[in-house]
Amino acid sequence: MTDARLLFAGVPHTGKSTFLALLNLAITSGARVSLSLGHFQDDREYLNGLTARLMSCEPADRTLLSQSDGLSLSLRTATSQDISLSIPDLSGETWADVLAERVCADTLIDQIEDALGICVFVHASDFTTDPTIAEVHRAANALGESADEYTADAHQGYLGDARTSQIDLVDLLQILGSQFAPRPKRVALVISAFDVANGQSPVEWLEQNAPFAEQYLRSNLDSTAIRVFGLSAQGGRFDDKDELKALRKRDPLERAFVLGHDGARLELDAPIVWALGID
């Protein structure tokens, strides 16, 4: 059996736990996924709790998994390869602290180095649109400051917001990238709550809503393998009464979707399969 460690990264409320709930439901149902259950019995208490909330159209309890040491799941790939999938502690506060302090604890560095692949989550509805690289330089010149100083000042403002900014996203990717040695890793950038994208592909959404981050990704594709995915694990908003009523009438696996970078519909485990390199 192959041990495959996968790291989930993202600040609180970016959809990490909800995606795991959807993945657990899909794999146990044998629907819309290429991965299947392995031969070993896992402790699925945490996942089952998350999945029950998803099926009831209740927000995921984001602290449920952060109270454990993470997950270890026995899975089988489409090519009949048995893998033990390990996902460490999913606390979003850990990543918020990393962005605020610019320091990684030794345990987190070990997790980054040991990971075979990484899924970075951002929430489409809680994303702050920031200036492009060119706009940062123009503004810095106008203020008589360096672009680095301007970006740092702007970043301090964004960190005070509960939402993720483009600068936060680029910071996080840079932090993860600095730990890619001794081997390169695949990074799946997962844009959650993608039901708000109004028919855009994930790349189109990124170009329109996060041009600064899109430019960074495009300029670093040679050194880092990054693929962008759009995810709607809930299929809609649970905090809208009318929408919630409609969602409760639909099968959770039918209302959820994952889109590839070009907007094509994919299986629900596609981000994980790609990040692990088993596609």
C-alpha cells in the first residue's frame, strides 16, 4: 500500500471541511468519483459527522477535524492501486497565523515537506479583489514608495479583514513554494462556493476577480505545477432561506460540482486525484 500524504491549506471558512464531507459521501456512495474505499477499516467518525451536516444542509463544523490529529483513509484508485491517504490537522487558524506572522512552526514545515500534493482553498464569496502588479507599481511610484513597501502596507489592511485577499493567496503559495524541496509538488488551487461564478470557468474567474494572483500563477508555472478547480460542495447557499428550501429537495451529490480550469465538469475527487498525481 502506498502512503500518500495530502496537505489542505487555507484560512477559516474556505471550504476545506465541506469538501471532505462531500468527498466522503461520494466515495461511500460510489458515485461521481474515481477513488473507492480500500480494504482497511478507518476511523471515519469525523468524516461521517461532517457528511451528516452536509446532507442536512447545515454548515460544516470546521473545528471538528482540527480537534483531531487529522485523517487517514484507506482508498483504491481507478487503476486498483491501494493508497493510505493522510490529511493532517485542517485548522484554518493555523494558516491565518502563518500569514499574519510570516512564520511556520516546525511541525507545519514537516507536513509541507512530507506532503505528496497540496490543495489550497479560497472562497469565491469571501474574496477581496486587490490591485494588479502593474497597479501596485503605479501606486507605489505615485506615493514615492517601493512596490514592496506598498504591498506590505496593503497586506496589513487585508489581514484585518475576515476575507481572503489576492495578496494573502500569493503569500500562502510563496510560503508553500519555499518548502517544495526536496521534490516538486502539485498544487490544486480550489475555488470553493463556485456556484456564484455565473458560468465562468475557474481560470476566467481568477482573471477577473484575482488578476494579481493569476499573474503570479502564470509567471510561476515553470517551477510549480498548479491546476485551478472550481468547487461547489454545497450546491448553493445554506444561509438563504429560499435557496436552502430548494437545496433540501435535491440529492447532495447531484447539486454539488467540480469544474476543471477550462470549465469542464469533472468527478468530485478531481482536485485530490490531480494533486496526488494519480490522474
